Amino acid sequence: MRSSRTPAWTLALLGALACNEARAAHVTVEVKTANGTAAAAAIVVIDAVDASAAPGHDKAVVDQVNKQFDPQINVVRTGSTIVFPNHDQIHHQVYSFSDAKRFELDLHAGSRNASEVFDKPGLVVLGCNIHDRMLAFVAVVDSPYFMKLPATGSGEFDLPPGHYTVSAWHPDLGVVAKQPLTVESQDSRVSLTLRTSADFDPVAAWPE
Amino acid sequence: MQLRTRIALTFSILLTVALGTALAVVSLATQDIKERTVAHEVGNFGTAFQALLEANRRELTEAAHSVTDDFAVKQQIAVRDSATLASTLDNSVCRIARANLSTGAAPYPPCEAALAQSRIDGVLSVLTTLNGTVMASYGSALEPGQPFPHLAEILASKQPQSAFIVENGRLYQIVIVDVRSPLRVAWLIMGFELGAKTIAELRKNSLLDVTLRTVMPDGRTQVRSTLPDGAGRTQRPAVYPIALSGSATMELSPTGMLLEEATKPFDELRNQLAWLAVLSLLATAAAGFWLARNITKPLENLTRAVAHIRAGRYDTEVTVERHDELGTLAEGLQLMQAEVHDRDQRIRRLAYQDAVTGLMNRTAFVECVTAALADRRGPVAVVLFNLQRFRRINEHLGYEVGDAVLRQVAERLTGAPGREDGGVVAVARLGADEFAAMTALGSAADAERWGMRLLGRLSDPVVVDAQPIDISATAGAAVAPTDSEDAEQLLVCADLALQSARGEKRSFALYRASLKPATRDQLSLLGELTQAIARDELKLHFQPQIELATGRVAGAEVLMRWQHPQRGLLGPLAFIPFAEQTGFIRRLTQWVLDHAIAQAADWYRRGVSLPIAVNISADDLADMQLDLRVAAALQQHGLPPNLLTLEVTESGFIDNPARALKMLETLATLGVRLSIDDFGTGYSSLSHLARMPVDEVKIDRSFVIGLEADAEFATVVRSAIEMGHNLGLKVVAEGIETETSAQRLRAMHCDIAQGYLYAQPMPGAAIEQWLRDPRRIPLAVAPIPTPAQMPTSTATATLLRSRSSR
């Protein structure tokens, strides 16, 4: 709104100044579903175009409660470790045949805190050998800029000015393929709408 | 067409139609039940087939899940271990095969053997990626990495869980199950082949033959069928197709056994019905014929009876021993016959019987004669009788007496001698006083004898209420076939003979041929007579009368001649009897009186005083005006009355003697001379004769003619002459032809003679001439007074005055 009142050359000047100062800008990404509602739990990943990100060593937990993985949608930086506690009174097994991470945790019961390191980017689908209905996704990304959106369907990123791509994904609601995003010193706002189809394959559709 | 045939035919046609309809209905029902049975079987088959498919689907699905749920399989898929996956599929197929082993197979056979011994034709098992790339397969030539061509088709089908595909030349019922780890990562397609074993199994449990038609990818159609090869295959018309997929069809054909089973009871029923139809048709035809005959036979009898009755035979026994309508009809006919018979007889009586005497009437008599003539057994004689005084009996004694007389006459005639005597065969009353009798004769010559004998039976007086009544009859006879061969004609002949007898003053006459011409002419005679007067065809002839003692001319009898234009000169016998019958005689007599008196007056004025004698008939005598007519003629022509003699026959007195006598007396007062003609033939009594104011009697010529030969006749003639003289009358004899007769008569003192011996009748001019002949002895005529001096003429004038003043 402000920019609409300011002459264009003034904005360009200010941007150049900000870039030079390498000050992070405040970018709000808002994702909606195809029918316009807030895409809660959608994963948004922003990749810098020219910068190679160093691996992270984060820790995450995918619990097993009431014969369900919890949370079922996860996003972690490449190199992160995920712990798989079991809070059910029964045995669970955890497996993945995904290319990004192939592993099997033998049947176990209780909080044994078994963990796996997810050191390759990609989408990992988790299942339980004895409970076919149990399903969870772990998105493993290289970029430090990622977020699983809250119920509002929007999230805020502090990004240094530069060129990025932005993508959004949700296993049930659809996907937004990578889109170029240029961040300048000013705060900005990006709106994305998930696209889906009848034969939407969440694995194949993983945008990264 | 005869009623009998028609009835039988109608029955048969009706029954044929009914039975035909029944047969048609049964045939239709048979066809219908056949179709229903087959449809039912097809329905059953469908149910069984669906059950089989469902069982297959379950088994396949279970088997597929046993693969797809295997974590090891998921691992193998994850690592794309095609070889291991293929062996896994092999293993699952082995399990299925063993699970479906037929009974009696070896306990744990090798995989291929197990499959061969199972109920299963074959198994297809293919594991593909989500985009259809084959990872491993069993029962197919598909290699890993190749696309599985049916995936899209299967997923697009309405029931992907139970679809049909044709793979590798075989038809499979397949199920498709996904492999999830945990998301869907692959498809497992598993199927059972629908082949020979399957359709054989299906066929075994139904009465339908099963044919599978599968269109191969190359366009070829593969046929698997339980139908026996050969001709029978094409003779199964009904095919019930079940579409399995776009390229495979299952067809069901009813087996012969099915059709037979389905229609067997109905076929039997139809056959029974056909037999029943034939038998009942025969029975109906026979019954119809019998019934018809039962009706028509009596009808024929009745028809025959009616024909008999129509022909006039009333003795037909109408026999229909029944209690139905026909019996009633027959009874009615019998009654009708009797009533018609009665009526017929009554009519016959009325038509053929005389009511008074009970004799036949004319019609019946003619029929009777006709029948007798038709027999041609011999001569047949017919006699007609006429009762001469019957009219008087009716008038004087009443009709009751008249009827009684008629009845007695009838009795006498019917009681006449029988046939063996040449007697009466039939007697009839033809008219008021006319009877007829017919008989068969031995010969024609017997006719007269027979007729006279019958006549003799009528000679005695009839007694009615103790009162004797004199009847006298005249008879005429004719004989067939001599006189005529026709009954009516024979009667006419007899009648002519009767008239002739009356004319000749005889009681009986036989018909003779000479009567015949008159017969022929009678119809026109009356008209001709009338014309004869107008045309002046009638002539007067005069026959002189000679005084026997002196030979002088005493007078002349006036006789009539008819100068007939066609037939020439006719004597009085040719027309006088007819004129008497018809009443024309009065006109004739008037004419004769006029002309004869005129002639005599003419002669008288010229000095020839010739007395003339004119014949007066009985009919004339009954004419109350006769005296007037005579007086008027005398007055008119101026003839002295004593020159006129009126000759009256005895028959003129028969009907009304008193009146006739009175007329004679009047005539006598005129001064006219009176003479009794044909004296001796009549029946008048002498007492009458004595009282008559007559001057002479004239002995009948029949006596005179017989005078020479028969002594008896001489006695009669002599007696007659003596009687006449005793009564103070002159006696005249006529018909004198020989000198002998003349001498005898002279010897008997007969006064006057007349006949061919002296002169034939001749015209007036001729007798005038004849009289002038000097040989003729002068007339012996009394001195003739002048008309003015004649007292008789005064009497005439007085009579004329008194009568005209009335």
C-alpha cells in the first residue's frame, strides 16, 4: 500500500540500499486450498537460488499414539534425527521404503526412543508393518526456510533479500510447485493456492 | 344337401373346431412352458454362475491379499526384486491350486500337477507398478518392465474387483488388489481362467450347454463349448448370451434333455388330446349321423305320408312311434288326414250326390260312366228318364210329396236287376225330374230290352201317404261305344233319344245316328229359326185329306217346311221338336196360323173352299191368348171358322187338363173345328175325351203303318174308329201309303184318309193346281156362307170385343 503512493524510483533506491545492508526482510506466506480455505498443516519450503545450505542437526519426534503416527506430517532439515517413541500399549513397527530414507524399526513397545537420522532430502513415507492404516510423512529438506503451517494457513519467514523459490505441499490437499520469489528489504506477502486432482499422488507430487 | 348329412357335418365341424382350438392351446402352452422352463433354467444357471464368480472373486481376493499384505513382498517391491516377486506369485498360485484340488488327488502334489488336478483351468497373476509396468507375472508371457495392457481397462470397468480380461489367448475372471507400503505402490491382478473345466462344471449342474466365444486381439474368435460336435449344434435355436466383457460372450443353449424334460408331460397331453380328438370326432360323426337319421327317417316317413294324402289316399298309416315333436307332428298329421278325409267325403257328397235321393248327381254319374268306358269291358248303355207329370205333382201336391216321389223313383231304379241280368250299375238324378241309369251290356242289342224293363218299373203308381200317384216316364237310351265313346256325349245322345221319344209320343227311344246332325246344329238352330221367319224361309205345304167313302177331297193338313239356305228343305221333325222344347213353337204356330188362314181365305174368296187343318202344340194350348190369336187371324183374313181345323195332341191335356179343356171350349165357340191328333198314343182318359168339344180324332200313323202286317193293330184301329164314331166324332187316318190300307180303313168305316197314297204335302200353288185336276173328285164342302152372314164370325167378333175390353 505504501509503495503505491511512493514513486517507483524511490522504491528501487530503497531496495538497493537494503540489499546492500543485507538486512532480513519479513515475508508472510499464505497458502489456501483449492476451494479457498486455509491450508492448515501444509508444508512450505523456500529455497535460496544460489546459496547452498549447510545440513542441520535438528531433532524431531514422531510419536505413535492410538495406532497413529503423531504428527503425521513432518518437515525436517536434512541431517536431522527423528525419534520414534511408542506411547501405545501394543507393539509397533516403523518402516519406510522411500528412497530418501529406507529403514525398519523392529517391533517395539514403550518409549524406547529409537531414532533414525534423515540425511537425504526427499519425502519419506512412514508405515507400520502390522497396522496398515498407520501413515506419516516426513519431508526432508535442505533449506533452512521451511514451515508446517498452523491452522491459519499462513506463516512468516525472515529472509535476507535475494532470489528464492517457494513451494507448498500437503498430502491430501495438493501442491504448489516451486515458484520464484524475490525478497527485498521490505516485508512482503506471498499467497499460494494448492492444486490437486482426483488421482493426486502425494509422493510423486513432492515438489522438492 | 340332405338334412342328415348337414346335421352330421355341423356336429363334426363344431367338434373339429373345438378340438383344434384345444390342441392349439395345448401346443401354445407346450411352447410357452418350454420357453419358461428354459428361461427358468437360464435363470438358475445365471444364479449358479454368479455364485461361482463370487466364490472365485473371494478366493482370488484372498489369495491376492495374502500376497499384497506380505511385508516381504512390499520389501521386494521396494527393491524391485522381480525374480523373488515372480517366485512369490508362483507360490501363491500353488497354494490356490492345492486349495482347489479335486477329490481323490494326491495329498500334496507338485504345483503344476496340483493345478492340473484342480477344478481350475488356469491362474493369471500379474504384479504391476501403479502406471502398469509389469514387475512380475504368472501364467502370462509378460516380462518385467513390459506394460500390462489391461490395467486401464480394469480400473475403468464398473467392477474392477471382478472383471474379465482376455490375456494370452485365455479368458480370465480377475480381481485387482493394490499393494500399500503404506501408500499404494503397486497393483496385483489375479484371475482364474474360464475354460473347459469351468464350463464343463457349469454344464454338469444344469441342463444348459455352455459356449464361450472369445475374440482374440488378432480378431480371431475362439470357441469353447460343451455342445457336442456335429449337426446337433446347429439345431439348438435358443441361445441366451451373457456378455462377460467387450470381447467375450458366454452363450447358453438348452440341452435336448432339458427340452424333453420340459415338454414331456405336455407332449403326452397333446398326443392324448389328438387321440381323443380322433376318437371323439368319429363318435360325434356317428352320433350325429344316428341323431340325424333319428330325425330324418321319421321326416321321410311323414313326407311320404304327406305325398300319399296329397295324392288323395287317406288310408296311409302315419307311424312315428315317438314322444317328441316328431311324434306330435305325426299324430297331428294322422288327425289331419282323418279330418281331410272326412271333409273330402263331405265335399264329395255335396259335389257328387243328389241331396234329395242320395243318388249320384250329374257330375258323379259322368265320372262313373267315364270310368266304365275306360274299362272297355263291353258295351255300356246309358238311359235317361224323364218323369212327365212331375211338375204337376210338385204344384198340386207340394214339394214334400214331390221329393217322396223322387225318392221312390230312385229306390225303384236302384233296385233294378243287377249286373248278372245286364242290370243297373249306376243310377243318378240329373235334374228336377230327370234320372239316368248306366249298365254294362252283353251286347248293344240288349239296350232297348233293358231300357224298357227299367221303364216298366216306373209304370206302377207311386204311393205317398197312402195316396197313389200316377207317374209316367219317357226314356231315351244310348250305347257306348257305338253311339259315342265319351260319357258326356253319350248322355247327350241319350237325351236326344229321349227328346226323340217325346217328339214321337213314345215312351222309349234308342239313339240313332239320324238324330246326330240335329244335335250338331241345335246351338245355332234357335237363331236360324228366328232368321227363317224374317227371311221368309218357312213354307207351308198342304196334304190333302180324302173322304174314304166317296173319294172326295175333304180338306188339307197344313205342314211346315223350312227352306234352309244350307241344308235344303227340312221336314218338321228337324226343327219342330226343338221349337217345342225352347218355346219357339208359339211363334211358329202364330206364323202358320197367319199364313195358312191367309191362304185359305184367299182360296175361299176365289171360290175354293178348302178346309185346312193346323197343328197346335201342347205349349200353344197352354197359351191363354190362343183363342184370341185364332179369332184375330180369322177376322183379319175373313175366313169362315168352319174352314179351320185345329189339331191338338193328347199331350196338350196332360199338364193342365182343365185349362186345356176350357181353351178347347172357347175355340169351339168360335166355330173352329177341333181334332185330336195322334189318337191312341196318348194317355188321356176316355172320360176326358168324351167331354171335349172335338169334331174328329186322328189315328196315329204308327197304327196305320202296322195295319197291314199285324192283326192286333187292326183291332186297335178298328176299336179306335168305333170309339170315335160312338163319341160322335169323325175319324181320320194318316200315313196311308197303300191301297190295301185304304180298303181296310174303308172297311172299318174310317171317315177320312190322308197319305202318300193320295198326295204328298205340296205348296199352296201346287195343291191349287192339284185340285183343278178334273180327275179329282169335287170338294165335299158345305155351302159357304158369306162372312157377313156367318154367325160364327159374329161370335169371333164378340170374343175379340169381350177379351180386349178386359
